[in-house]
Amino acid sequence: MKKRRAGLVPVLLIALSVVSAASWGQSDDRPEALRAHLADAQRRGDEAEVRRLARRAIDSLGDRAGVPEVPDEYRRPPERVRPLSVAEARAGFGRLLGFVREHKWWVVGLDPARTEHLPREVASVITGCLAGVRADAPGREDLLREAREAGDYLLWTQAQGGRGVIPFPAFRGGRNAAFQSAERFLRRAEREGWLDEALRGGWAVDDLDDGGLQFDNGLCGVALLGLFEATGDERYLHGAVAAADWAAGRPVVPNWNYNSFSVDLLANAHRVTGGRRHLEAAKRKFRLGIVAGQLTEGERAGRWADPHTTPAPPTTTSWCGASPRCWRCCRPMTRTDRESSSACGWPCGRATRSSWTGG
């Protein structure tokens, strides 16, 4: 196998390494320069430098820190509506089951080059169905059957990729923002001569250290852990551990959002298995790749500072079930939200409407 050439970030790091210390001391706050230095500090495991550079980036953003590229659009529920009863909440899972069956697209053997759908959609189906199982909702066995079918699909894609990661379909020309990002990655891999290494059987199995695969891998790995806990089927545990092992071996990247999905998976893998290696990897990635990127003061405290990774609320399809967060509003539920929960449908999962229905 050819020795991999340095990707975009390492090339920037090499170029910037020749800049004198005096020049760096002149406060080059250009985003690309800060990002390159941040990547270098993360690679070296220099937590203090990561925090310093993140603080500099936040200061350079000023009032734009924590403001997403796509403006927030909050949709408050109407007032004076009564909460759902337990029976109504449980019955709501019947709508979820019907929605899943109507829009199901995941099937073993599909062509990834013709699949304009995201692995995270399958993870959300598993999460939503398992919430209904835990709530002992009507149709509990049907919900569990759908969750298992979705989990089997994820295991099949993982086997197709052959590297432990839950792979991403190499669909070209997608309208979804995630596929547009993947398109840019594939073009870069073509330019640098690494497309054959990044793809396997039409699946993207290597993100050339930019972190892009950590998003779906993290969500799908956590969903597989949930399936193992619900069924005791060790196939799902083995798949989740393989995804977690892959995540543990990936570098921390300047995209705080990507790192967070790997940390979530690693922490949950430790919770289920008790394995120390996953816990230590989660702690390291949290220190170097998450906490420094969050705002700690002001009305936007808790958000990522970087406008690109600061999420705006997606257009959601609400799935009925108990949840500590109001996903339709994309923020923690307030007391008012809880009192008017019937307006939000107490969603237990979310999927972008465009991803599911093309709308």
C-alpha cells in the first residue's frame, strides 16, 4: 500500500511551521491559521494550548461567537394546552411505527452509490423504536422488530466497509448538506490520489482525518448499544464495540461537533462494557476536542463558538415518546414546554424531513 500523503491540515501545519515565532506572536487570527495551529495542538495533546487557541478564536469572532451559519428559528408551542397522559404518549408510538414502515428505505444489499440517505436516519429509527419498547407501548414487539431490522442493516454496512466504522454511502450529487460535504471530501480524495483507499464497495470508510465519519459512526454505534441492551444479542454489542474502537483510534479534529459524537459513543461503550480503554479515549477527546470549543458565558453559553458547528434547529418529524429535550425547538425543555408538551408531541427522536421524504 502506498504511504499516505499528508492531507490538507497537515500540509498547512508544515507550511505554518516555517513561520517565525515572532510572526505568530503578531496575532494571526485568520480562521484557517487558527484552525491549523489548533489541529497541531490537538495532535500533540497540548491541552493548555488548545484552550488558549480556542479562546483566541472566540475573541476573534466577537458577537458572532455561537451564532450559527443558518439563523435560529424557534417555534414555541401554543399556550394553554394540556399535557399528554401516559396512555396518550404510549399510543403515540403507533404513529411512529406507521411512519417508519411507510418511509423505510434501508435494506441489506442496496447500492450505496444510489442511496441518498444517511446512516444517522437508521440510528434515529432504532432510538425511537427502543423508546417505545421501554415505555411498553402498544405494538411493542413490532417496534422491537423494526429496531432489529434497522440494526441488522447497520451491521451489514459495517461488514461491507470492513474497518469497524459505520461507513457513509458514496452518493454523488446529493442535495442534503451532509452529502454536499461528502462530495467535497470525495473531490479532495480524487485530487490527492486517495479515493481508492477512502472507498470500499461504494462506501466511504476513511475520512482522511478530517473527522467527517465520526458523526454517523457515533450515532449508529450508540444505537447498536441500545439494541444490545434491549435484546441481549451480542452481534449488536460486537458491532458497537468495533465502531467504538474505530472512534478511539481517530485523531481529535478542530471540528468540535465531530469529536462530540465519538465521545458519546466511547462513554456509552464504557458504560455498557466497563472497558477502560474507551473511557480513557473519551476523556482525552473531551479535553482536547470538546470542552474548549464551548461558550461558558452569556446567553449562548453551552453552544459551540464556531458558527459552522453551532447547530440551528432542523425541520423535524416529531416522534411521540418521553424526552428530556424539546427537539422541535432544539433546546432544553423549559417548564412551560413541559406543561404544553402535547404541542411538541414529546418527541423521542428526530430526522430531517428532507432526508426522509425529499421535502
